[in-house]
Amino acid sequence: MKKSVSQFMIVAGIVGVTAIVFSAMYIFRPTAPVEKLEDRVERLEVINAKRTDYFPSIKTQAVVESRYNINLKSQVSGQIVYISPNFLTGGFFDTGDVILRIDPSDYELALVQAEVNVARAEQTLSVEREQADLARQDWEKYGEGEATDLVLRIPQLREAEAGLKGAQANYETQRIRLERTEVKAPFPLMISEKQVDLGQIVGNNQDLASVFGTEEAEIRMPLSQKQMDLLSVDQVGILPPEKILKVKVRDLTREGDIVWDADILRIESNIDRKSRVYYAIGTVDDPMNLQGDKDTPPLLPGVFVDLEVLGPKIENVFRVPAKAMRDDSNVYIYEEEKLLTKPVEVLDRDQETITILAGIEEEEKVVITPPFSYVPGMKSEIASIDGVPVGGRPGGRPGGGGGGPGGARPGGGATTAAAAEVPTDESETERPNFANMTPEQRRAAVANMTPEQRAAMQARRAARQNGSGQGGGTPPGGNQ
């Protein structure tokens, strides 16, 4: 019983001592001086807003296709007796070049027979004309009254004339069929796949080869409604010359910056019901460079390309860095020693630059180094304008720092000589003010620092600690 009481007293003593130690550590913990929010002054880099002209461009992707993609078919039947040496995959034919020839023997004989029929019809017509003329003369000499058409042999004459026309039509038919035994290129083309060869017997309307045109390539590129508005496209269908858009075509699988030029000549008049996009058709002339007047390599059908569509000039807009925006529609503004935000109408944006259509005025000061934390109307001063450093707060007080005498930041303490000698690439405007931050905000600010900023912060901390140990400088735990 006594042993249990003794153990309980020991445990209770240990717990009590531990509680006292932790309480003392909490009470006597070091505290950092807190900068009052109303005394906090942010140093800002600003630029003067200037109106400029802007040439919008949008990026999209698509696949290159030839304007003409067809299957060549035979129009007559027979055996293939000749093929061109270029009748191979990748072979080129100009307009009118003979690709292959089907045995013309049967069609030549049919043409001869048709020629004989034409001669017979001509002879029959000549005889009927003579007989009709004799019949008219006989009636005028011996007949009385009005002669009938049958007496004057007019029906027989019309039959002979119709027979001649039929014979001539048959002759033309056989001549055309004979011409079709030679399969010719209907336009400049290349063979993408051949499906017959020498000696093969083909039937009427049989596939001979798959071909594509080489004069023009087409790129069917998707455009959203926002992109259409940015490019100032106000009509669809075939575009008039003044509305034609220029396109830069790039194949990212190739090394080097190889660019083909294309023109958007028309925009399809229907919208895709699934993706809700428009389709613009870009045209590339002589994509295979068969004329040899370009410095670009051949642009083959089926290549997946990146496209940059260049729009017409838009006047009187503002271009500001992307970090000047607080969110998608508000920009940081410096006004009367305060940091404010203003709503703006954004025309276009990319990763680095925002194009503003309206909302700010000429020469208004746009802040390009926003603070880590923002309070509307917070006190501020200009560190630089358009990249040119400013000595002190606008209004005339010189000095390198901010709101305190001698340029020292409020609540920051005196700067030691040791700290002043520490080299750093981090400017005062880039140093976060940890005094008014919660622990979570401090951790987030440190996490967002670059390695150089962290190294500079550690160097300043070490310099302050060394200065404190020698009897001067900022006490440990001061502002970062």
C-alpha cells in the first residue's frame, strides 16, 4: 500500500514539474515586434499606362489535308497494257499526263464500225434528198392542188437526216470510249496508293489508284466564338479579299523554326453541334514545293501542325504584365499613396501579358509588383516607375527605404553594418513583410521564394544575429 502511494507521488511530481517547465517556456517565449497594419508601407514598382496598337493572334492545331482527295476509276473495261513509270506510290503527274492505258483494240474496231455507219447514213440522206427534189419537180409539172408531205417524200427525208445524226452520235460515243482507254491526270496529283498493275483486267468503274492534289493543301482549324470575336470575324462562307486572315503553320516535329504561310479564304457556315466550334479553312499554295520557289520543305497531307492565326490591328488598347492583375478582371493601381484595384475589360491574355480594352486611363500607374497580402487602400510608395528607381516616397522626401526616418521601414529596427555588407540579389520590394502574417502565410511566402531569395534571407538573419551578439543591431526575432 505504501509502495503504491510512493509511486503515485513520484508520477504526480514528474507531471507537475513538466507542466511548470512548459508553462515557463510559453510565458517567457521570445516575441517579434509586430508592425501595425496602419503603419505598414508597401514599396511598389509601377508603369505608366500607355495606349498602343495590338495585332491579336490565336493558337490552334489541326491536320493538313489536300484539297482534292479522290479515287481514280476506270471508265471502260479491259486489260491494262501500259503503266507510266511514275505509277508508283509518291509518283507525280501533271494535268493531262497518261497514268495507264487499257487495251484499246475493241474500242478501235467499234469506232471503225461507227465510221462505216456514218458513211451509210450520209449516202442514204443524199439519195433521199435527190428523190425528194424529183418528187417536188414532178408534182409541180403534173400535179394539181396542194401536195402532201408523203408525195414530196418529206418523212423519208427526215428519217434519213435523223439516221445520220444517230450514226454521228454513235461515232462520238465510240471515239470517247476509245479516249477513255487512256487514264489521264485530271489535275496535278500524286499517287498515295495504287490498286492495279500492268496486265490486270479491270472492269468499268473499278478503282485504279488513290490520289491527292498537289496545287493546294487545306487545314480545317477549329475556332471558338471568343477567338472569332478576337479576330474580328463578322461573316462566314467565302471571305472577301479584305477579310482574308494570314496563318503561320508550324510542324513541331521538325527541328528549327520552319514556317509555312497560309490564308483563311473561307469559314464553314455551320457550327459543330458537339464541340460548339467553328471551322476555318486555311489554304497553302504548292505545299509540296514542286515549283521550287520556296525555302520550305514539302508539307504532306496528314501532318499535325500548330497554327497561329493573325488578326487585324486593334487600336487604343493597354498592354500590362500578367502579374499586374489581381484576378481575371481587376488590375492593381497606385493612386494617392494607396494600393487599389480597378475592374477592367480584358481583350486578350497569355502567360506574360494582358491586353486591356477599357477600365484604365492614359498615364495611370499600374502596379507590376503586387504585395504578398493585399488590403484595399493600403499605404504604398513607389520604388520605380517604368523601370527607373525612385529615391523616396512621391512628394519629395528622398531616401532609399520607406516610411521611417532615414529611409528605414517602420518597425524594422536599425540596420547593422554587418547586415548591410551581406550581398543579395533580392530588392527591398521583393522581401515579404512577415510581421503581419499568420504562420500559414509565412510558410506560404517562404515556399514561394526562389533559392536566391531564401539564401539572401538566411544571410540577413545570420548577419543580424552576429550584430546582436556584438551589442548592436536588430534583436533576434525581428522583421524579416
